[in-house]
Amino acid sequence: MNDIKGREFIDDSDIPWEELGGGLKRKIMAYDDNLMMVKVAFEKGGVGALHSHFHTQMSYVESGKFEITIGPKTDILSGGDAYYIPPDVVHGAICLEAGMLVDIFNPMRADFIKT
């Protein structure tokens, strides 16, 4: 995984998917100590369980349709939409139509890196 740290050009086909179970898989596209971009593919019905972390997160809905919960608010987002999650706010996603989220974290998610 450290071989992609700080890489300027990223070829999607060079990066393997990590199966997460429950209809989700993830691909860490790029990162350094301050920033990380991750693609998460969802099958219809896949759930990103409610959770929180100290990272600031922004996510882009590349495709599909998702019910996104951020704190006490829930909304339905589709391809082309985006959302922002402040640090330590409980959030989650339910996939209504198969699709992909692109997550950006600051700082990078050290817990996603396998050594």
C-alpha cells in the first residue's frame, strides 16, 4: 500500500479492490499524510453502517442512488451530488441503486492502510 503514497498519477486498473462484505468494496486511490481519496462500490442494499471518526470527510456520488445520514439529517443523493461530514459526526449510507462513492479524508485514514 505504501507504493501508492504520494504518487502523482494514479491508474485505476493498477489498484486492486478490497472486499469489505455486505455488498461493499473499497479501493484506496491515493494518499499522503494529510489527505486520502477512496472509491467505495456498493451493490443495491449495501450499507455503510452508522459510524464516526475524527477526520473531515467529503464524498462525491459518482453513480447510483444513496440514502445518506449525517447527524440528525437524512437525504437522498444521486450521481453528481456530494456531501460534507464534519469531524466526529455520526454518518452512514444505504445504497438504493448500485453505485460508487468517492470519499476524501483529511487527515488520511491510517486505519485503512495495511502494513
